[in-house]
Amino acid sequence: MEIFYAIWITGSFFDAHVAARADVSVSVYKRETEVDFGVLKYDQDMVLQEFQEKPRIMFDVSMGIYCLAKRVVEKLPRGGRLRI
């Protein structure tokens, strides 16, 4: 027995995916975290170049929602699992 899951996505994420003519789009959330310690940055010779005291770092994290173009889906193997 095969089970298919469908997520109907509406709004700006899907619209942006279509407008960009992207093969794959990943929904993201901006995440900010504080490092509990000072961070050191060195050059290739291990000479200290920068020191940041407890910096706050901003990065994008995946929300686990993806859009795939039909042309990509058609190339996926049928049956079994797909690990990304």
C-alpha cells in the first residue's frame, strides 16, 4: 500500500516559488541566537583578527515546508523513500 501526502500551500511562499521558476523552494524562518561566550576569529596563521563578546548570530532555519516544480517531482523515483 502506498500512502501519499499532499500539502496545499497558498499565499506568498507558493507565489514566490512560481514567480522565480525555481526547481525547489525551502520555507525558512529567521532565527537569532546568542553565543554564551566570546568568539575568536583567526587568520590562516592563527593570528587573532577579531574578538566578539557574546555575539548574537542571525541565520535562516528550515521550517520543513518545500515546494518542488512538477519537472522535479517527475524525476523522483517512484515508491520507496527519498532522503534529502
